[in-house]
Amino acid sequence: MKKLFFNISKLYGAYDENPGVLKGKEMQSCGQLTNAWILTENGVVKAIGQDELPIDTYVETIDMENGEVMPGFVDSHTHAVFAQS
């Protein structure tokens, strides 16, 4: 079952391009997309994006009413040795 969550004002923890490995001060900020959407299939995130919605057939569309979304799992794991890299 495909679901499209749309009209997300800010999607935290997401980047419009892959930032690669983040080190030191780069780890102080969290990426975010504005005017975002999330496409899921059977409960698994399949795609994220911003602005133009993907063209597809959805079982359900959910209007997030300009709300902000933060993923439920955030890996904050790091090592002190990398803090000043």
C-alpha cells in the first residue's frame, strides 16, 4: 500500500543532496527540506523530496497541513575524537 504524505513545511534530517560523511562542525547542523513530501510503501519510506510531488498512483494521500516532521529514529552516535576534526 502506497501513501503520500505531503504539504510538510519542514522535513528535518533530510538533505536535497547526499552530504556524504559529516565531520566535526559539519555535524552541528541538521539538514532540512521545505515544502516536502514523503512516499511510503507498506510502512517503508521509499522516497522523499520537496516542491513538485511525484507522479504515481497512491492508495492514500495525507495532507500534513503545513506541519513539521522529524524522523522517529535519529542516530546521534558519535565519538569525542571526531568533535574537532
